[in-house]
Amino acid sequence: MKFETSLKIALSKGRIFKDTLPLLARLGIEPVDDPEKSRKLILDTNLEQVKFVMIRATDVPTYVQWGAADIGVAGKDVLVEHGGEGLYQPLDLRIARCRLMVAGPAGASLQGDRLRIATKYVKAARAHFAAKGQQVEIIKLYGSMELAPLVGLSDLIVDLVESGNTLKANGLEPLEHIDDISSRLIFNKAAWKMKHADITRFLAAMREAVEG
Ligand code: ATP
Ligand code: MG
């Protein structure tokens, strides 16, 4: 592909990067350095106009919202917490799939007044229990939610589950499904207008890569 304008694509290390690379490769876009080895945060690609910006997963929507990157790849979990302001989210890439679940000690009750729920996904958790008409106390954490019920910080957790092995290793089990999660292509709304020709072509090619 050739682009008229410069395009910055915000990606996060780990599974999103690994799963997005093959899609970008189908468009003929490949990084020059290995990001898992390089300490560089802005990576050149084989295309002069295209750069990858390596960002913490939760920060990707923020960079794109403010136009520091034109395009990004972010999980639906992260997008729900961010709120999606200033972003278009036209394409589900169907990568980094998992489920957002309520989990807890084996056999734990989901009922009860003022249950304490530890989670990184405060908005999603709040919306889930509010929809059920259940009063809960949400405790915001930034990681390792599995620990919270083990030491009495919370009754339950809301976390992403793929195989369930991490839960199991800590004597926990998935109890209730909240949402299916995958990663989306996101665009800055201003870049969408200013760089319309390039962005439209990029989006069409990514759509083909996902479906092909
Ligand atoms: P960090 O690990 O640096 O705190 P993070 O957990 O947000 O950040 P990743 O673990 O790389 O970063 O997750 C990035 C995205 O991948 C998540 O936002 C989610 O959409 C998806 N994801 C997270 N955990 C899983 C999982 N177990 N299986 C599949 N996809 C997942
Ligand atoms: Mg993680």
C-alpha cells in the first residue's frame, strides 16, 4: 500500500501486537525492528509514511482521542472504560478474544446485598450489576484481581477470562458472563476527516484482511 499522508498507528506490546502484525503484513506493512527486543517507543516500518507507536494497552484510546496517533488497536474492555470519546470504532479485528466475567471462590454466591467486587473494569462492572438491580461496592484495582478474594479484600472479582487457568490456579472459578471481548480498530475523528483518502483505504484493506 502507498499513503499520501503520514499515519501513526498506536499498538500495545504483547497479544495485541502479535495478533495485529499478521493483519498489517497482509497490507504490506511490517516493522523494521522487533518491538519485543527494542526499547524504542516509535517504530519505523518498511513504509516511510507509517510508524507504530508502542503504548500501554489502557492508554491507546487516549493517544488516539487526542490525535497523538491517527489509528489504534484496543480491546473492547479498554474502550468501554475509556468511554470512546473522539473515536470511531468501525472494525472488530476479532483478535485477542476473551470474556469479561464475574468470578469468585468455587461455589460463591452472586446474590447478597453490598457484595464487594474488585476489578480494573469499574464501568463495565458497575453497569453489569446496575442492570441486574443489585447494589454492590466496587473496589478499583490495577491488576492481579485474583488475589482480592483470597485475602478478604472482596467477595468477587470482575476480570477477563480466556482459558480460566489463572482463576483455577487461585481456587477461583468463572461465575457469570458479562461480555465477549475482542480488539477493535479505532480512529481519531479529526484524522478521519483530514486524512480521509488514506484512512478509507487502510480501513478497507484491514476489513479484507480480517475477512480473508
Ligand atoms: P498490563 O498487562 O500491562 O497491565 P493489559 O493487561 O491491559 O496491560 P494485555 O494483558 O496485553 O495488557 O491485554 C491487552 C488486551 O488484550 C486487553 O485489553 C484485552 O482486550 C485483551 N486480553 C487481556 N487478557 C486477555 C486474555 N487472557 N485473553 C485474551 N485477550 C486478553
Ligand atoms: Mg495483562
